[in-house]
Amino acid sequence: MKEKLNISHYFLFVLIFASIFLCYKMINIYLNPIIFGLILAILAKPLYERVLKKVKGRTNLASGILCILLIVVIVLPFMILFSLVIKQGIISFNAITDWVMVGNLEKFAQLYEKYLPETGFLNDIDMKATITNLSTNSGKFLIQKSGTIVGNITAVFINFGLMIFVFFFVIQNEKKLFDYIFHLIPLSKDHETILIDKIKAVSKSAILGTLVTAAGQGVAGGIAFAVCGLPGFFWGTVMGFASLIPVVGTALVWIPAAIYLFIAGNIKSGVFMIIWSVVIVGMIDNFVRPLFMSGSANMSTIVIFFSILGGLNLFGLAGLLYGPLIFAITMVLFYIYELEFTVFLKDQDNKKQTKETTL
């Protein structure tokens, strides 16, 4: 027997939505680590089941082992990478300063005046003094902002700790949690399975696709820089992070590098940098990411592109995951809608065909 909605039900709905909104406002700043913790718990469930058997059903111990594994896999490599990047970054900064001080930018000014003599606005500019002041001011700016940088790094570790905390409790209670959520959602069991399977597929594809693409472009870029006699590890790492930026991506790194090589007189190295970056580094982004996303998530390349672009615009770096995930869930909901209203939609199609035939 279906229960008829009355005023008390509508009042209950208002209270539920109001309480959900207040909960959202309270945990808004913690949503990213919570969501990432949930997704990691979903993806790590098969591994958790294996570990749980090994430890004879002790859930806290199994969850703790996986948390330690996550810390070892993510934090330790990050700390080693960060220390090496800082070391080579200092070397690169000193090398750039020395390069400026020996008069290389004056060569650039001479080339500019030789090939573009009509403008000649560089005649009244002391290039060395200008760039030296810029370098000095950049150093002062970095010193002034060092507190902010340290604060941001601290925030990253705090969010990572929250993510591990959520992961620890969710992974051992995942079935109860999702059973309760789907109990409240008026969808059939089959539709619930389709939805959760799509979330798993897209999350895995987005995370792996992003990491593999960034690592691949970073390695390829590092090779190019090393061949050209520049610090390969540092600039390769920078290119890896730059690959996360849509549209421009790694070009933010290799284009200035190519210009520097041309100014320094290393024409062959400059040409090599451009060809390698366009062909090899660009190919990784154009093939690897779509391969992961379209293969596992069954999404076309153009949908992947706009979902990532829109996700980054709306959510920042987390949009690399959220964008494709939202698009995929939307596609699943349309699929469920099509299944639920198959008879109605077919009837509408038949009416359209009949009308077209009559006309």
C-alpha cells in the first residue's frame, strides 16, 4: 500500500534539506579529503578483502595496514622528490642569475635590434640591470611569501591526514555505508550497481590517467632537458606538474627553455627541444590520458577534454577527478532514465515517425 504524502512529510523534507545544507556549510572546506578518502576506499576494497583474510578478520588491523601502505607509497616518495627538486631548483636559479650577469641578455638585445631595427625600444633599456632587479625582487618576493608556501605545504599534509582518517573508517564500513545510502535512494538494485560500477571505473581511470600522463610527460621532458645540458630532474618535475594545467600544459616550461637555448647560441638544442616537446611530450598527453579514460570509463575524447577543462575551472586541481566523475554519473543517470521510460520513449518515437510519414 502506497503512503500518501501529507503536510508533515513536506515539512520533514524541508528539515532534511536544511540540515543537509548546514552540514555542507560546516564541512565544506574538508570536502576534498573526505571525497578522496571515500573514492580511495572504494578502489582499495579488493586489496582490503585480501589483507582482511590474512589478518583473520581483524578490521582495524587490516585498515591500519592499508593506511600505512598509502603513507609509504605517497608521502615518502613525495618527500624525496620534494627535497631533490628544491636542491636542483636552487642550482637552476643560481645558473640563471650567472647567465644573466655575464651579459647573455645583451646578446638578445643586439639580435633584437639587428632583426627588428624599426622599433628599437630596447635602446633605452639596460637589459642587465632590468633582469637583475627582476631576479632580486623575485627573490625578495619568494622570501616574503615563504610563510604562505610553508602554510600551503602544511595544509596539504593536514588534508592528507584527514583523507587517511576517512579512508581508515570508510574502508571497513563501506558495505554498511553504501547499503544505507542506496536504501534511501529510490533506485532499483540493478541501477545502483550500474552507478557504483561507473564511479569505480571513472575514478580509477581519472586518477591513473592523470598520474601516468604527468609522470610520462615529466620523464620525457626531463630527458629533453638533460640532453640539452639543463637540470633534467628539476625541470622534468616542473613539466610533470605543468601537464596538469589544461590547454597550455608543458608548453609553459619548454617554450621558455627553447628560447633560452636559442639566445645562448645552442640552435641545435633549441630545435631539438621544440621537436621533442611537440612530438613526444605532446603525444603522451594526446594518447595516454584518453586511452585510460575512454578505455575504462567508456567516454569519448571530446567529452573527456571538456569534463577535465570544466572540472579544473570549477574545482581547481581536484577537478581532474570531479569533472570526469560528474560527466560519467550524468551519462549513467540518462541511461537509467532511458531504461525506466523505454516504453514511453519508444511510443514517442513511433508517434514522430507516424507524423513524418503522414506529412
